[in-house]
Amino acid sequence: MAGEEEAYMKDKRIYSVNVENRAGVLSKVSGLFSRRNFNIDSLAVGETDDPTVSSMTIVSSGDERTLEQIEKQLNKKLDVIKVKTFSESQCVSRELMLMKVKYNKNNRQEIMEICDVMKAEIVDLSLHFMMIQICASPERIKLLLEMFKSVSIVEVARTGTLALAKCSENETN
């Protein structure tokens, strides 16, 4: 019961962190999480429109105090240019997943129908295997995986979550 209560009380926060694009920065940021025993649920890193700046999208969970501490610690890092923090409801988030499944004549149609409903795409095919691609919210990807529980999933590869704050006419850079 205590474990269930603890899991229920955990919040998720998304940190959009612009950092200097140079060697060692990812290690420094992930080291901060490791040293302080903060959990990283998801981490995605890529260059921005400026090749000297990378964007890190970090999804973390914890109690309110922990999540505030993460933001403070990120802002202290020298390589960090800017930290934006938002909840799942304040942003649009996407994740890419590739999933390889084994199929047969009995479940092929069902797999294709699920892909159609979920707006997933079959991107590779052999005599007994299909590779499915989906770009969607993390919740939708979780749902697709649930729907494929009855199918033989061979392999799954997922990116970390990418997120941007929802559009607003009052935006400032």
C-alpha cells in the first residue's frame, strides 16, 4: 500500500534544456541526475537550428521538492544556456517507436487494422515479420504496445520524449 501511495504522489515534469553543443555536456547533465539520485524517465538530445546549441528534453518524475531541485541544479550548470520546465498538460510531446512483430495468416489482418486505427505505419516486411513505426504521444505509444500484447513482439526501439510548450500568442524567446 505504501508503495502504491508513493507511486501515486509522484509527478512528472518535462525539462527543455538548451545547452552548449560540445563534448562532455551530456555526461555532466546526466551525472547531475546520477549524483543526486534523480530519476530520468526519458532523455532525448539533438542539435537545434543553431549548430552551437543542443536541446535536451528530459522527463523526470518525483515529488514536488525533487522536481524543483532538478530545475535549480540544471540552472547552475555552466554549459546550460536556458531551462524551460513544464508539465505534460502544458506541452505537446512526441516519441518515435519502431516495433518488430512476428505475424502469420491468422493475425496479419488484425495487425494491419490496429496500425490503421492507431495511425501506425508498416515500414518493412518479410515473410514472417513486420516492422511498425509510430510517432505519437507517449500515452498513445503505451496504448499501441498494450494492443500488441497478444501478438509476438520481437523487438522494440523507442526514442526519448520530445516536447515543446504549447503555442501561445504571448510567447517570448
